[in-house]
Amino acid sequence: MDVRGLTHSSDASALEVAPQVAQALAGGAAVVALESTIISHGLPRPDNLRIAREIEEAVRAAGAVPATIAVVDGVARVGLDEAALTAIAERDDVAKASVRDLGFVVARGGSAATTVAATAHLAERAGIRLFATGGLGGVHRGARESWDESADLVALARTGITVVCSGVKSILDVPATLERLESLNVPVVGYGTNAFPGFYISDSGHRIDWRADSPAEVAAVIRARDALGLSHQGLVVANPLPEDEQLDAELHERVLEEALEQLDAHGVTGKAVTPFLLDFFHRHTAGESLRANVRLVLRNAALAGQIAAELARGATGADPE
């Protein structure tokens, strides 16, 4: 086994919860976890730092405390101060870490943005119940040959956290992803809809069995799952963009078809698939896909904050601070 570079001191704690987040959790207040991959790898500079602040503010405006999660200089941090948030947004040495990578990054004293899977894991370790992101990873097209499936799905099967997202990107195999979530016993509830959203578009063309029409309804489902001993598994809240904010459906279909053709033509496989396709969308929609991405992330952060506030209200019998 190659252990070169595993020289980071283990004297300090590998997991650090920001004081504001720790205080909120100790007092039963609402807290929402936020992933950091979108900051370092998903949004262009310098807009990424501004948008990261806007995402946190959307959580605060909904009545919850934001906890952006990342590994900074060998410490997994739940809640970032301004210096750490800036480092994740601007430094060139920030890796992208899923659950399997966390131990190596921490041991080597490195820095990494956390994926959905890694963020969910660290959030649960800190005691956070709500998590907002853009879209889940899923089963990739052609997975019958490649076995390419996001670690997000397995992480949700093992992590007791509610994830508010806008479905999965249409570049993935949507029906296979929904089937896989069902096999893993990870429930999916549509927020205000029975249509599973397709990230940039409001309706992927696939139906889901359950819907909730208010943060209070989602909170009631979470409490019921707790009472039934199901709190060790995740819950997916699929929150679609309104139709007037989605990417134009005809443009989406045309660019998706072209992107998949280019993927085959260039022989792109493995981890390079998603970045290639997202960049293709950005360039061939004149930035409209990026603008839709930002809108949906802000909406998901706000909804997660509202659900977290409802949970806190139910736990204390009073309005959360």
C-alpha cells in the first residue's frame, strides 16, 4: 500500500464544527449543510465566491444557520468562516473529495471541496439533518458496461440526512437512477409535484409516487421516519425549477443530443464525463444553463432552510431563532 505523503499530524481533531453551527445544534436551532464542490469546481471565478455567499444568505433568510462543508488544510470543517470560504473559492490546490477520499486528504493536510456524498457524511457526523445542493449524482448512461454510478446514491442509503435537490442532471440515466434509489430504499418526494425534475428542466418525464406541498409536510415525513426507526437512511426532496425559470426545453434537448454525440466522438469516459458535458452545456446555451444552475441552488437552499426551521419549531414548540 502506498502511504507516501501521509504525514499530517493527527494531534488536532480531524473534524471541526464552527462555533455558530455548534451553538445552533446544541440549542436545537435550524441548521442546513451546504456542499462546496459547486464553489470550487462548479462555478466560474470570480462569481463563485459571491454566489457561495448568496447561497448561505438564502439559508439565513429562511430561518436557519448555514454550514458549508469542506476540508481546509487537513481539517474537515463544518461551517466555513470568510477566510476558509475564500480559500475554497480561489485556491488552485483544492481537490474534489467523495467519502472514499476524505481520509487521504485529511492525513496529507490537504484541502478539498466535498461532493454530495462526502458532505452528507460529514453533516451527519456533526448532527445536521438538512442538506441543500443542486443535483444528485446518479447512474450514468451506459452503466451496463461501465458500472459508472455516483457514490451519492450509496451514501444516501447509509446516511440519515434529508437532501433538497433538483433531481439529477439530464446527462445521467434518470430512470436507472430512480430505480437504484428504490432498490436502496431511499425515498423520493416531489416538492409541489409528482414529476421528477431534470435539474435544468422542471420535468424529466418520469413520475414519482410521493409529493409534499409545504415545508411542514416534509418535516412531518421526517418526524414519522424517525418514529419508525428509518432515520439511518436519507430522504430526497426533489424541488423543481418553476417552468418560467427552467432552461428552454427545446434548447435543452438539442444541446443534450449534441453533447452526447461529442462525448462519444471524443471518447470521454469515467470522471471526465460530467465536467465535459456541463462545460458543453454552458458554452452551447450561451450561459443559460449556468444561470439556471444558480437559480435552482438558491431555491433549494431556501427550501432546506424552511424545512429545517419547521423541524426545529416542532422540536421546541416555539419559533426557531
